Amino acid sequence: MSRLLHRRDLLAAGVVAGGALAAGVGWAARVLGRQPGDERSGAADKLFTEAARKSVARGLDFLAARQQNDGSFGASGYQGNVAVCSLSAMAMMAAGSTPDRGPHGRAVAKFVDYVLDSCQQSGFINGVTVSHGPMYDHGFATLLLAESHGMSQRRELREKLAKAIKIIVESQNRQGGWRYQPVRAEADVSVTSCQMMALRAARNAGVFVPKETIERAVDYIRRCQKADGGFTYMHDGGESVFPRSAAAVVSLYSAGLEKDPSASPEMRRGLEYLEPYKPQRGAKVRYSHYYYGHYYAVQAMWHAGEQYFPAWYEALRDDLIDRQTTNGSWEDAFGQEYATAMATLALQMPKNSLPIFER
């Protein structure tokens, strides 16, 4: 496999613990220090419009208002779920806040504290009362710890991040994937994609990730791709579906495959499969998991480059703004907090502000 996770982020994030603080400072400087005249800022502003900015601000204010004293959510949906808390924290971080700094700095700090306090002695992160699958929760929580590495004042963050990664590495099954529980049993594309994002973020932060773990996961994802370019839920059969196919494409990008889709048949076919699912303003959605699917799909198009991203993002941006409710949230069967975190992350993609989203 070519260029496994070789990214500028490895230098920016530091390859030893001593470099982590510099990574956090460097990240904050990139996000908070961009000037309106910067080339990257100007390009982002054309897509991330004032309407999008206001929509994100309302969504983040909604999330902050719903947070409980312990840092979790408890009002609806997946109450106490570390994955939803982690996604919400990352949405606030994408807008420029860090733990105890920025407009939502206190909320970010409380989210990070809640996730750290949910880490078990084994390294497994699972402070939930309601969960679709514990390894989803563990994967997104690990991703947050990796993204906040060097920013939080909690000294145990790196140790708990390393133990969380160890859980992921040790629970990979023979096929190369992961399933709902941290055991070597079955595997599916969705949970596997989540773990691959966490592994990439941790490696960017300087935490050791075995090369073989990534290679086996990539092989599993590849074997789940069908002739139509989409991906099955498990490698032993089934139909292609948009949400998990979007997640699979992003996971392949996260593994370090060539950024030019024409250089990778898997990527090219995957992007071609996703293209018909570009949002249409006001159109009825004929598939499930809208916010999950577009959280990943907009990342896939971002990594694919200018040929794909602007048109896709503009369509998604307008559709998401239309879907926002009067209280600033978005609604989904899994809860308003979940949908709002996913929507605000997707809307902020042109800003390229989180390390995990950088090309």
C-alpha cells in the first residue's frame, strides 16, 4: 500500500509527547490566526458563506446549551453517549475553540473531561447509557482525544489515548476489521471506517500505530467493494448503500491512498458511486442515515479535490441550512445533538481546520 499515513500532520502534530503541545499551539494558530486576505481563507469564504457561518453558530450554541454539568448530554436521544459528545466537541474545535479557550472553550473542556472520565482501566472508552455499538463510541471518543492532543491540560490524555489505540489494534479481527464489541469476532465496514479515522488521528498525534493494522484494515475495506463502486456492510455479501460507502471511501483516504482518484481504481469507482447522492435542495431523502452519510461524503469529496468538492459542498450546505430548525438544531432519529454535531462539522469542511480533515 502506498504512502501509509505519510502526511505533513506528522510533523505538525509532533512524533513524541514533547511535540504535542507545539502541535496544539500550531493548530490554534492556523485556525484563529487566519486573516481574511489569506489565500486559503479566501477560498474557504467563497463556500463557507455568511449564511453557513450563522447556521453553524446557532448549531454550536444549541449544543452548548444542552450540555450537562458533567460534560455529557442527557435530554434526548443517545444520552450520555461519548460519541455524540466527541462529535460535538470537534464541531466546536472546528470553529476555533479549544479546551477553555474560544467562544465555546468551556464546553469543549467539559466534553474532553467527560470522555477522559469515561475511560476504563483497560483503555476502553464507554461512558454511555444508550449506544448503537460500543466500538462506534470508542472510535469517535478516541478520535476526539487524538484531535485535542496537546490542547488539554489533562496530563493523562496521552496515556489514555495510547491505551484506547491499543484496544483498537488488539480487537482487529482476522479479516482486518472491527464490529460493535472490542473483541476479535465479526467485522463491518461502518465500524471499521470509524476505527481507521481514530487510528489516523492518533498516528498524526505521534501515537504508535502498527503499519500492519492499517494494511489489514485497508484490505478488508477493499474486499467489501462491489462492482458498482459502493461497499457492502460485510465482505461476504449484501448491497451497496450510500452512507457506509461514503465512510469506506473516507477510510481509504485516511489510510494514505493517492489523493488523485484516477490513480486508484477503488477511489475512482467509490466516488462515482457517491455522485448520484449529491443533495438536492428540497428533495425527499430516499435513504437512511442522512447525517452520518453526509458527514463522511463531504469529507470524501474534500479529499478528492476541486473536481469534486465545491459543487458537492454547495449542494449540501444549502440543504443543511434549509433543514435547520428554529432553535438552531437539526433533527434525526438518533437525537438532535447527534444530528447537530454532524451537520455543523459538515458545514465547516471548507475551513479545513481540524487536523483529521486536512488534505
